[in-house]
Amino acid sequence: MILALILSSTLLVSLISLVGIFTLLIKDKLLGKILFILIGFSAGALIGSAFLHILPEAIKKSNSIAVFYYLILGLVLFFLLERYFYWRHCHEGVCDIHAFSYLNLIGDGFHNFIDGMVIAASFTLSIKLGLVTTLAIILHEIPQEIGDFGVLIYGGFSKQKALFYNFISALMAMIGAIAGFFLSDFALGFSNFILPLTAGGFVYIAASDLIPEIHREKNLRRSTAAFIAFLFGIILMALAKQLLPE
């Protein structure tokens, strides 16, 4: 019974990744105009998620300075991953799909895995807590998934491939839920490591890849709109922190 609730709740959270399906109805010319705004929004959502949600949770769980070492490790790891993907997928500076798109999928996969573990842990304590936690994660995921989809499109994925890979990344929550249910003792220690590592990845993607994209825009109106979207992403994550139950 509990496992069925955990898996159904996690699947519901995973389906949020398909929020970008509405773009299939939008013409490419119009989509191109809003993608740059989504990049700003995603950068803000990633920064807000890392510093207002993931890191505080990691500190609360471990109560150790090791959290910041793992944060730095995440930054370094994603730097190395980007260099690897850059040399593999880009030749003479020409990229069909930019490395930050893959990095975003990896970081979001880690994040989704943890969400699944959190859902599983909540349901094992009580069904009510599990349902409340699932609702909180859904409301938290909607803005981030919109931004993630925009990153994949902006990075070179087709709309169909972006939907597919974003959904595959979201299904990591299912694996995390199963691991959290059957390996509850191990899950706590693992989350102490993977939470700050994921935060480091999110900060790296936002600061190293997405924000520089905004800086490179010469059109003042477009760059201002992206900056406002960036602030909105942070504000939305701050509101989620204040209004949603822990």
C-alpha cells in the first residue's frame, strides 16, 4: 500500500517534466522570442533552488561543514563534465547541442533522484506527510521544469527530444523513491552527499553558462526582459520556501 502510494506520487511528479508540451502548439518563430526569457528564468530558478531549498536542507540534515566541500566538489565536477562534453560535441567552436544542455539534464537527474527519496521517506513516516510533501515538490518543480525545457531548446534540442530527455531525467525520481523505500538507512547518508553536490551543479550551470548568455545579448530590451525573468525565478523559489511546508 505505502509503496504503491510512493510510486504513484513520484510518477505524478515526474509527469510535471512534460509541461513543455504546450510549446508543440507554438510556432518556432514565436518560441524563439520567448526562449531567451526562459533562459533568464531558469538561471534564477536554479540559483534560488540551490541556495534557498537544497543547501538549507543539506545543512539541516548533516549539520556539518562537509556540505560546503561537497558544494565545491559539485562545481568542480560540473566544470570537468562541461569540458568533456565541449570537446566531444563541439568542433572548432561550432556546437549542434551546447554542453550546458547535457549538464542541466545531469543536475536535474540528481535533483529528481533526491525528490524521489524525500517522497519515499515522507510516506514511510505518515501518509498525510507524504501527500503534503508530494504537493510541495510538484509546486516547486513546475517553474523549474519550464526553465529546464527552455534550456534544452535553447541549447539545441528539438522540442520533441527536449520533452523526451527531460522526462527521462524526471524518471530518476522513481529510482530515488524505490531506493528510499528499500534502503532507508543508506538513503540518509547518501542524500547528505548528493544534495550539496547537486546544488553545486545548479550554481555552476546558472553562473557559468546561462547568465553569460544574457550578458552576450546586445539588445537592451531582450537582456532586460531576461534579467527580470531571472529575478522572477529567484522570487518564485523564495515564495515557495516561505509558503510551502518543509
